[in-house]
Amino acid sequence: MVPGWKTNGKTRTQADSFRDAARGFFHTVKTERNMRIHLTAAVYVLFFSPFLGVTRSEYGVLLLTIAMVIAAEAFNTAMEMLCDYAQKSYNPLIGKTKDIAAGAVLVCAVFAAFVGIAVLWRPEAILALLITIVTNPLYLVLFILSLILAFFFIFKVPCGVREKLHKK
Ligand SMILES: Nc1ncnc2c1ncn2[C@@H]1O[C@H](COP(=O)(O)OP(=O)(O)OP(=O)(O)O)[C@@H](O)[C@H]1O
């Protein structure tokens, strides 16, 4: 049930619900470094796994695992915000609540790593892919560029630089 002040008397559409959900997701991407790490890892895994001979069903398992980690991180962020709203000062119960939510993300991330190893650990295919990248100047440049972009995305370096420039 959405309060009247939010809808301004209008009926909410399905598009409104999607827009709100997308805003929530992008908020976590903007504010949570861990979310940006999960997303970066997901992009690399989903991009490179077809080159390692991953089957459709294995790809499906990878997609499910990624969704699980990202959803857990989003729930954890929502829980943290709710805790901060409910109690800004020290409270052991709030501390435990946050620890438990963070623990849920940790469990998902650790098992996601196991899934990644189980599905993607193909030394010969990995070596062949690495050789292809390293021996092709275009692929090598693109790969290095992607690593630089990933670094900037995770650590939001451009924002930090921009803030410093504004301060001067
Ligand atoms: N109000 C509080 N009372 C007691 N302990 C707290 C409180 N707020 C935070 N903590 C403790 O500090 C830890 C980190 O807090 P919080 O999750 O808010 O920080 P964070 O930097 O956003 O963490 P994350 O790296 O998970 O994003 C919590 O897991 C909890 O143990």
C-alpha cells in the first residue's frame, strides 16, 4: 500500500513499480562497493564462460548464483538502512542484526565462489583463452582497458577526483 503523498492521487502503474525497483537497485550500485565488486565479477564470468565451453545449463546455474549474491547484497543494504534509521547510536541488537545480514551475503558469496570453481575450473580451456588474449594485441588492449574500467567502476575513482577538484 503506497501512501497518498507518494502517488499524488494517481493510480500507480506497473511501470512505476519497475521504476522504483530500478531506482533501488541503482542506489545500491552507487553506494555499495561490495555490490560493484559482485557486478564486476558477474560481468567477467558471464562474458568469458562461453569461451571456456560452458553449457547452457551450466550458464543457467551461473546466472542463478549471480542473482542470489546480488539479491542478498541488496537485502543487506536495505537492512543496514533500516537499522540506521531505527537506531543511530550504539545498540547490540542493531549490531547483531547487521552482522546476521552481512553473514547472509558472506554465505552466498562463498558458495558462489564454490559454484564458480566447480563450473569454470577448466585449466586447459583457461590457458588456451589466456594465450589467445595475450598473443592478440587487440584482445590484450581491450582486456587491459576492461580491467582499468572495472577498477574505476569499483572504486569510483572519477567521483573522488571530481570531489577533490571541487574542493580546491
Ligand atoms: N548502531 C549500531 N550498534 C551496534 N553495532 C553497530 C551499529 N552499527 C553498526 N554496527 C556494527 O558495525 C558493523 C558494520 O556496520 P555497517 O554495516 O553499518 O557498516 P558498513 O561500512 O556499511 O558495512 P559493509 O562493509 O557491510 O557495507 C555491523 O556489522 C555491526 O557489527
